[in-house]
Amino acid sequence: MRKIILLFTVCAVAFSAAKAQENKDAGFYATDTIQQIRLHFAQDNWQYLLDSLRMNGDGMLLADLDVNGQKYEYVGVRFRKSKAFQPESKRNGLYIKLDYINKTQNIQGHSHIVLSDALRDPSMVREVLGFEIARQYMPAPEANYAQVYINDGLYGLFVNIEALDEGFLNKHYGSADGPFFSARPHDYYEREPRGCKQGIGASLQYDPNPECNMYRFDLKAKAGWDDLYQLTKILNEEPGKIEQILDVDRALWMLAFNNAIVNLYSYSGKYSDNYHLYLMPSGRFTTIPGDLNFAFGSFKNTGQGSDLKLKQLQELDPLLHADNILKPLISKLLQEDKYRKMYLSHLRTIAYDYLISGKYAERARELQRLISSAYMSDPGKYYTYEQFNRSLTETIGEHSRIPGIIQLLEKRADYLKKTKVLTPIPPQISEVKVLGRPRYSSVKVEVFKVQARVGHLPKRVYLMYRFSEDEPFRSVRMRDDGHSNDGEADDGLFGATVAPQSGETNFEYYIVAENLHMISYDPPDYMWKRYKTTLEELSR
């Protein structure tokens, strides 16, 4: 009989290059099929053993694993550390470490499998749909579904979520060497020592004692606490310097996402927890959203009073916490006019892309159709099949009162469309191009002359550019003055010229336009795609 093996440290995981990883991810996290995962433990009392290991640390139990017919030996298994864990429950989430013994063992480049039990989600679509929306605007985990069998018995239907490990970090940031912080669950703070601000959670309030952050975050690295301390100090005391240490745009996307879909089990909610920070190679932190099992109004408390009723969730203030000094990541950033416009523009984009268009509802129904039969046969499901079928359009539960996703967002879409801060029309960007060699000219192009037509009363227009993917974007003001390769003055055509300084020939760029109330970007999905050209192409 195999022995129970305890694991107290996390081993490094080797992953392939980012592009290869991206291709591999599609199969294991494809949302058009349900993964089949089978675990076999040597012990018949595996549930008791996993309960004991979960309650006594991070120990793991050996098992054999079969994923869609592919076999893996000696993997490590434990119940997930989450609010949903309950001893003796028929349905606890699972964490599987494929390279627990065999360090080369992985599934399509992944060495970890994370299976969520979807507590507080009778629809079973919150996590898959939520992460799918988030990934349009920021790095966020892949997610789909898996039917799990243990010792030949059906354990249930689970949500298969990409682990935030080396593979994820390498894929999105080009390195996994930086400190990775996870905001600790709020119930941990009861053990905060004297001398630390009490009850502030992972809100990033500045605490003079750097060690206090150690009680609010988990760190996956040997060092990094000083960096987190500096982040809180600059955010609270010198917010004008915040871009030196934080990718503000990514943070604003996360905050806008939380507000749009009413994800209050997050930084935006009562406890300021359930999110992550990663120190990128550039020396700046970036934010990553946490679990979404309680998203779409399943968790209802903002930290200002009691739980919100359905109508209050539907009409959640787009500027929630904008003046709340206890939420500096929101209040300090939104004090700056530019960041406030960026945040509102991001929120407006998400609202129109998914909520007002109804795209979220179509996708939610599609996901439920995929898993309907599997859900019906789940022996440990938290909700009845009848509740599952009503869960998109009706509130489920007598005590938790979990709103239907469509029930919540249909009226929220109407509210956001009409709310005053989101009604202004953003600038309209078109006719973006870089000028090439004039016809019949034999002179090679040596500078990048960018033009863009901008309407709807632009106040400022910027060209964001870089010469290499390894460097951050720089900005230069585009002008409509008749002297900036922009045509006639005040004709709506803006121009800017960028001259390479060290022989650079490649050019990547996008346009940012600002009017009195909003900001626009072109390409609209500038987070993932930008315009590209070379001096060679322009000289043809």
C-alpha cells in the first residue's frame, strides 16, 4: 500500500515557450467539450485522509490519474484550500500536482490541475463565463468543465481552472521569476499581531510596519516583501508616482471588470481579498483577478453596510469606493482625472461588449446546454437539476439568495447604459496609418510618421509606441496643428513623428484619444493586439 506523502513546499514547474504553451492550452481548456478525469487511490478511505491532510496543512495523497485516456502515475492530490471546503462533504474542490513524484510529468504543458466545486453557483457557469470575459481585457486563467471519477465512482462535475503557476506567468509576462502575492482570505486576519492596522485586509493601505503585509498576503518567492511595502507606500503617500511601480491600466481593467459583473468577492468588496499581484520583469506590479465562484452578485457586501438587495446589485454605483480612503487602489487612482477616465472607459467597454449586447446571456445558456446532462448525473451537486435550469433567470436559495446571472445583468445593463458617468460618447478614432515612401521617390523612410483621424471633440491624442516587445510603451503627443505631418490645422487629422535613436527598424503602436469625459483606444483590443510596421515595409 502506498504511503501518505506530505508536501510542504511547492516545486518549480518547467514549461515550454509561450507560443507553444498557448497552442497546448486550447485542448485542455477548450470549452466545447467536458474533460474526463479519473483518480485512483490505493486507500478506500481516501476522503477521510484528504480531509485530514487539508485540515493539517498542505499534505498530498498519492494517486494514479487518467485524463481523457492519458495515464499519469504517482500524482499528488489534496482538497483545495477555499471557503467551500467542508470536512466529510461529498463535494470538495481538488488540487492535483502531476509532477509530484515524476518531475517531467505534465498534461499539455501543465503540471497542476485545479478543480473548483462551484459553491454558491447553481448555474455552474460563473467561473467559466467570468474568466472568459476577463480574458478579453487582461491576463486571467482559462477555465472549462471536467467530470471527475474517484476509484471508479462518479465524484461529480467540476470547473477546471488554469493554475496561476509558472506556465501562466511565463505565458503572459515572459518570466516566472518575480514575487507572486495572493491576498489571504479575510478570516485569516483574526491572527494579525499587535501594532498592525486591524481589519484592513489586503486593501493595500499603507502600514508603517512592513512585516504586517506578511499577515495579509501569501508570497510565492524567497523575497519581495520590500517591493510590496513600497507599492503600498507610493499608492497612499505619493500616488503621482504610482506608474513607476504599478501597471495602472491593468489594475483599472480589473476594477472595471469587478464592478461591471458585480464581483464583490474581490478587492472591490467588503474584505479586499481574492486577487493577486505579480512583480513583472519591468519592476512594476500587475493585478490578476482571483476566483469567480462568488461573482455575478453571489457575494453581496461592499463593506459599507449590510448585504445588498437585488435592485442594489443591479444598480451598483460605477464609482463604488471612489471616495473611500479604506480602498486606496480605487480611491487614490480615481482621484487622478486621467485614471478616472480610463476606468470609466474600460467599464463602458465591458458593459457594451457583454452586458448591453446580451452576449453574456447567450454564452451562459450555451455553457449550460453543454453541461446539462453531466450536471443531472452529478451525485454530489449542491443544487437540484430544477434549480440549475432556473438559475440564470431566477434567484436560487432561501438563505444565500443567489441571483440569476441574467436576472442580475439584464437590468444592470439598462442601468449602466443610462447612468450619467457612462453616457458620454468617447472619441472616435479612424484612418490610422504610418506614412510610407512617397510615390516615385527613391529615398528610404527613416522615421515613423503616424496619422489618425479623431472625432467627438478630442482633448488630447497620444501615440503609444515601442521598438521591441522587451521594452515598455512610450508616449508622444499627437497634434492637429498643421505642423505635425497631420494635414491642415484643425481638420481632425492628428500626427506625430518618431525617429529611431539606435538603429531600430521595427515599430509597434496604438492610439489613445481623450475628450472631456472618456478615453478611446485603437485598436480597441490594444491589450492584446497593436499595429506593427517596419522601416523596410514603409520604404517599398
